[in-house]
Amino acid sequence: MELINKNFSNYSAWHYRSKLLPLCFPLVDGPSNCISEEKRAEEIELVQNAAFTDPEDSSAWFYHTWLVGMGKSDDNGPDRVLAVKFVPGAAPAVLVVVSTPVPSSDLVITVNDIPAKAKSFKQIPRQPGTDRSCLWEAVLDGEPRSGDSIQVTLMVRALPLLVKVLEGEGPLEAAASGDIDADHENDLNCDDTNPNPIETSLENLPTKAVLEKDLQNCRDLLELEPDSKWTRLSMTLILKALDQKANTKEIEENIRKLREGDPIRKNFYDDWLSRESASKAMKAIVPQGSCDSLKDLGLTYVPKPERLALVTSLDLSGNNLWSTEVFLPCLRNCSSLNLDGNKLETVSGLEQLSRLKELSLRGNPICQNATSVAALEKTFPHISFTFTAKV
């Protein structure tokens, strides 16, 4: 503290303080990087004095951001299986959606209560450097029959999720499909699309009172310094911490103002707006039906694409998507996809979508490249492409 009192701009001192306090004042039964609520409130008041002394000095604001965002750990709560779907075919498989990234060794699959052997586990999308994923495809050793019950659970910490291979007429491939367990029906569209710890909600009342005071201080300072980037950024994070849903409109307005005043980081703010828009839209997704709630949102990327693994028809038109590499492999059950009006120059990942029958790419830069268009049509003859506007 002596070094900070001598110089509020001492980045190293603030950083060291953020590492030392969780060891000296740990949050009981909380994440290891958090401090007790009493100490947290005390620190917020302390850093306000430093930050408001020089609003353009970013050192104290960084520490302020760490304090505001401290509410829960970086993950999305306890690990749990969100959805399971049986995928019939020459290599029958089970598609598993998990709430947080887990290694395939954590997945336990049984058929009719008998442990099922998996020939292989496929990480979707493939992520070099990590053995964890939120979406796994387990290729089974043998094909389940109509009426069989497939159950997937995690090795620890989670309840199982059951899927039944449905009875039906005709070959098994035509009749079989997976149902989401009724107890987990809404898990795929839950609003936890923000993995960043500085953007989590806060419910602790003592800290809430301190943050409300902090928020008012930020508002007062912005009246005097309307172009202060750090003040507006901190105010936005406080609004999210206090009540993201109630403050959505002001949060998005602040992000747009930050983008206007800080054009060098335009892409950062665009991605942030994408996250905000997707957070609301994900609630409207029907896990195994069609989805049009993600169109015309200005998305620069698709957050948590594994939540779309069971969607059969998806409309992502009117966004600012420039790559399909991460989200496209996750659309394992999609038969119709609309990507009109984006910024795609290439489309990668189609080779992993055996069920895709229709793909519309109108209004994308790729449509102006005759070579790319011809290559797509030749490589994927089973897909009906639309490159030009309908007459």
C-alpha cells in the first residue's frame, strides 16, 4: 500500500495486491481468486480515490475491474450433461453436450444400464492443445436397437441424462433420434453465454451497496469528463454486475459509445456487443427445432455453438460473421442453414455436416468468387447451395 500511496500509477503494485489479497483474505467456500466480501467492499472504496484522482490513468481502473468482476469463478457452474442424441448410421454414435469443457475420459455411457464401449471420441470442434470440449461425439462399438436406453453421465459431480432410441416403422436410421430429458429441457438455452469473469452477475447485498455508490460516482465523473473511456468502461461493468438483464439497454448504449471513442479497439467492442445480443437470443432457442432468434443481430461470432448441436434449421443471416471454422462443425443435426448477408470469404467445416441439405450464402463475398463457388458445389454435391438472390 505504501508504494501505491507514493504513486497511483504503479501497475506492479496494484497487480501484486490482486495476487496477495486472495491469500490473506480468501472468500470462504468461493473461488481461489476471490477475496472476502468485507475486504472487497473496502478495496472498491480505496481504489475509487485513486481512479477518480486521474480518470485517464488506467492502472487503478484495471484493479477496479478485477474487484467489480469478482463474483464467481470463470466457469458456468457445476459440470453437467445438457443434452444427448443418438446418431445412427454406418458408425453409430452418441452426441453429448456438456455445460463446461471436460475430457472424454469423464464421460460414462451405458446402454440399458450396461457400460457401453466407445471405439473413439471426437472433439468438436477439434482444439489442438487441450483434451477438453463442451461437445463430444462418441462412436459406439455396436448399434443400439429401437427401444434401447442410452444414458450418459460424468465421472463425478453430475446427474445422468437419459436418451431413448425411439420405436418406429422402417429402418432404424429413419426411426431413431434422441430426446432431451425433461428435467434438462431448458439447459441448452440458459443464459450463461459469458465466460469472462468480469461480466458475471453479482448478488451479494453488502457489495451491491458499495457498487451502487461506485456507479453513482462514475455517473458524476462522466458528467465532468464525458470522454473518459475508463470511467465509462467501469460503469458498464458495474451495471452488468448489479443487474445485467435490467440494465441491458444502458450497457449496450455504453459499449457503442466506447466503440465510437476508441476506434482502434472496434473489434473488441463489436465482439462484446455480439455477446450481449447472443445472451438474450439464446433464451429463445428450441433445442431440437428450428432457430431464427440469432439473425440480424450483428454477431461477429457465435458464442457457445455447442448449444446449437441439436438444432435442425438455423438462420444466422444478417450478421457480421467472417469465419465458420469454430461454429459450423457443431451443427451436427442441422439440415438447413442460412448464412445470407455475412462477411464470409470461405466456408470451412462442411465436411463434418453429413445431415446438411440446404445452405444459403447470398450476399457474402464468397459469392463473387467463381472458383470458390464451383469448388463448393463439386465437393459437396449432396448440399443444395444458394449463392444469388431469388428472382
